[in-house]
Amino acid sequence: PFFAWQERWGLLHADAVTVASHTLQTLAWSLGVPPERLHYLPNGVSPQHVGLGQGLNVRRQHGMDDDCPVLLCYTRFVGCGLARWAEIITEVAAQVPRARFLVVGAGLTGEEHKFWVRIQAQGLAEKVSLVGWVPEEVLPGHFAAADLALFPLDDSLVNRARCPAKLADLLAAGVPVLAEAVGEATTYIENGVSGVLLAPSSHPAAWGAEAAALLKDAPRRRRLGMAARRRMYEKFNWDRLAEGLLDLYLAVMA
């Protein structure tokens, strides 16, 4: 109760409030924060934020053929339930038998181990490489190893209020992304232009069908990746975002 009170009190008494998502913006308005004191500030990118890397070495480290389809799952296991992650990967693997999955990241309380148990139960251990956390300087190579990134988002208030930095990383690196139209994913991704958005709570079969279609169309994936990278650096670069924040600071100090 104290934290709930503190949050409401702080929002209403601060000189200005920044929010990282449109859902948080709406919630702040509903609590009485005046629009002129509220500033939308999503996660941004910089030219050095996520560079381009060499993917062949990463593929070979994990026993992946140079020409096999590789799907990247870059996650902390918080945006999508473990069971649903496993179901989506199972369905994609069924529709793309040669596919390999590169899972980069780890949960806060060992969720990756529970995920691995599910993958083994599905008989997919040979198709999935669970990498865990990797140093920031080697992330670009893991991104470059992928033909497509999967980014499922359960349709919840928490996910609608989040601003997923990992999604921004993927798009800035030019990785073609298949995600769900939940929260800020719809802000970052222009559907069909800089990525592909499935409807919220899409069935795993829909994930499999769309992933299979994208993996058969390399030119389309390249267009999506290039457009994603361009969109992130044009609309969500930190220099541009900082200008709006500076205007807010100046207004507060006036």
C-alpha cells in the first residue's frame, strides 16, 4: 500500500514526468497528471548501441550449418510465458524442419533452466542452443547469425506498459523481427515495412506459418531488416529523443 501511495503521490507532485510507453502515458493521465507535465520518452538507440557483427563464427560455435535457417530468441523470459515460448518454438520447428534456434539471454530467477526442461520434453534439444547471457561486445555476432528474430509478447497490462529495450536492440541491428502487436512493439515496428506483427495472443500455428513464409523469402527479410535499422536511427536515436527531453527540462526551469 505504501508503494502504491508513493507512486501516485510522486506522479501528481513532480514538476514533470517521463513515461516510456503510451500505456503508461494513459495511466498517468488517468491519475491526474496534466498533459503539459507529461513527456513520452521510449528507449532509444545510438550508432554505437548495437553494431553489425559476423554471424558465421557464432553459427559454427553452436554446430549450425552456414545455410540452415536460424531463429533468434533474445529474451529475459519475462514478456512471454515459458510454456508459450516452448509451444511457439515447437510449432516453428514443425513447419521449418531444418530450423535451428539461438536463445540468447537468461531470466532473473533461473527461468532459462525451466525453459530448457520444456525444450527437452518436446524433443527439441538438438535444435535449440541455449546461450545464456553474453557480453555486450559479442551480441552483434549473435544477431548477425540469425535469419529472423522471434519476439512474442503476452497480451498483458505489464507488457503494454513496458518499452522492451531488447526489441529496440534487434531492430537497430537490422535483424528482421516477427513480433506481436502488443504495447510499444506497435510503435517501434511499422507492420509489413520494418518488421511483421502478429495479432495479440496469436496461436503458435500462426507463428509457425509466418516464420516459415519469411524464411522462404530472403529479399523480404533483407528489406524488413534495413527498414527497421533505418527507422530506429531516424525516429528513436538518443540525440533526437534528448532534444525533446531538454525542452521539457527548460520548460520546468522557466
